[in-house]
Amino acid sequence: MKPSITLLASAAALGVGAAQAHFQLLYTPEVMLENPAEIDLKLVFGHPMENGHVMDMGEPVEFFVQFKEEKTDLKDSLKPITWQGPDNTAAAYEASYRIRRNGDYVFVVVPTPYHEESEGVYIQQITKSYVNKGAMPTSWSEPLGLPTEIVPLNKPYQVFAGGTFSGQLLSKGKPAAGVECEIEYINTGIDMETNAFDKAPRGDVPDTAIVAITDANGLFTFGIPAPGVWGFACLGSGPVKEHEGKELSQDAVIWINARALDAGGVAGGARLVAATTEEARRFDQGLSESQRRQVQEALRGIGLYSGSIDGNLGPQTRLALKIVQRTHGLPDTGLVDGGLFETLVSLKGQ
């Protein structure tokens, strides 16, 4: 399939596939701390985008935290829990960890391979999540020597919606080219006290999977259309291909946190926000409702929009429009004029 849009010069492409993917979660709600704190971590295997079925986890092979050059084994701190999904329960794990010093903490779980009966294969998702204390970066961009891993090229705890996230996929320490990486976000609330997902997803689910393909250097870049917790799973990138006589997909997973950037804190930001609001009404009135729906359909078709096709160009639509504009060298206003409308229509047809 010809990619609809390339996000920067790296090989980030949006492909087709199942919209609901398996993802190993390694979740804690606060990823940037000012003061020493005891953080809670939840290890859950499920379908975060559709907020669907959760699966039983076996006891992890490894669970540790890396701080600078120090690796601390945390496996003995794991406690089995029952996780409540929207329609079933599953075995999961939790742990807590005391963060004291300033810098980057990388939490890693190497789970026991999960047998996916419907596909007749095992899945093992080697997963990383990051927490920073004191706004003092240390080693967030360093590889950990895992069998396969995604090395972030942006601070994974400080990514902004409307910007991009880039990573390099490694397998046995070397760049892995041509690997399909599925992208999802946690599309539901998480109750840390009761160990449960909310009953319903917060937003629409894309019709097909969002996919990036790594380039010759193992690199990919993806435009982050909305704030939230985003996961990247590069499939089958690990060196181990078999488990108990069956195929094994040894995947690399990374979780990042994206937030909105308040332009009011930038010189002239308040003026720009006000001007954008006024201009948005004028530009929107220049399009028919059918044309506004076509804009949303085109953005959904290239994987940058997951909301309703209702002709209401709200904040999520604006962020997606800005990504398209930046990619094509246009001012990133988030407003649809005739030229941008034609660009979107042409992208939809690719």
C-alpha cells in the first residue's frame, strides 16, 4: 500500500491492519516529579486503543529500573493483582518504587511469552516506560542492551501534541530496518485504586491500525495528534523467533506521555490564540458542512484523526491539520483554506 503521508523525512508510514493490537502496559500516572515520591506501577496486558479484552500475564521474566549506570532488580517487589477490563478480568501485576534522586528512571518489564491461541503464536513484548525527577535529564536516550528495544530520540516524558516523536529500533544492539511498529494510545481512564479500566473508551477507534515502518537505520517518526499516553510496539524485532515449538513474536514496546503546550506562555502567544479563534470561524464559514466532513475523513484516512465525522473542526482536528501543514512546508495555523483543502483531498485519494 502506498503511504498516505510521510511524517518528516524518516520512513513513518500509516498502514492497514487490525485496529486493536496487543500492548503490554507498564503504567504510572505521573512521569515528571518535582519532589521525592513513592510511585505505583501497573503491569497489564490488553488492548488500550479499543479498551477491549484484557489477557492474563504470567510471572515476568525480568522487571527492573535503570537509573544512570545503576540497574536495580525489582522482580521481588511485584505483587499479583486482578485487573478489571470493560468486559472481563485478567491476571496482572503491580509494584511501587521510591524515587529520590534527580534524573531519568527507565522501568523495564520482560514478560513471560503469552500464547495467543487464535493465531497459534507466542507474544513477548519487552516494554519500557520513563519517569523523570527534578527536570534534570540524564540517560533517557541511552540503549539498555535489551534483546530488542526502541531508543527514544525525544524525551519520552515531555512530548507535545502537534509535534512528533522519533525512535530508533534496535535488535541485539543494531538498527532494525523495515519493521512494522503499531501505534496506540490509552483510550480510557485508569483507576489505580481498584485496578480497573473505565467501562467505555474516551474517543473513537481508528478503522485500521496506525503503523510506522522503520527505515534503513531503524528510525521512525510519528506526528502526535492529541495529548495522552502513547505506545509504540515494533513487532517481531527481537532475535528470538520460537518458544515451546511455536512461533514467537518478540516485540519492542515503549510508552511516552504527550501533553498540550500552552502557547500563552510564549511571547505573543495570547495574540496568536485569539487570532486563530477569530480566523477559524471565518475559514470554517467558507466551507460547506460536506467539505468540513471531507476534511475529517481525509485526516482519518491518513491516521491523524480519530474523532467523529461531524463537520465540527474542533481541537483534535486543528492539531491534525497543523501536522499536515508542517509536513508540506505550510504555516501551521490549523485553518483550512482552498490550498490545504485540495491537499487533503489529494491525500485521501492516495
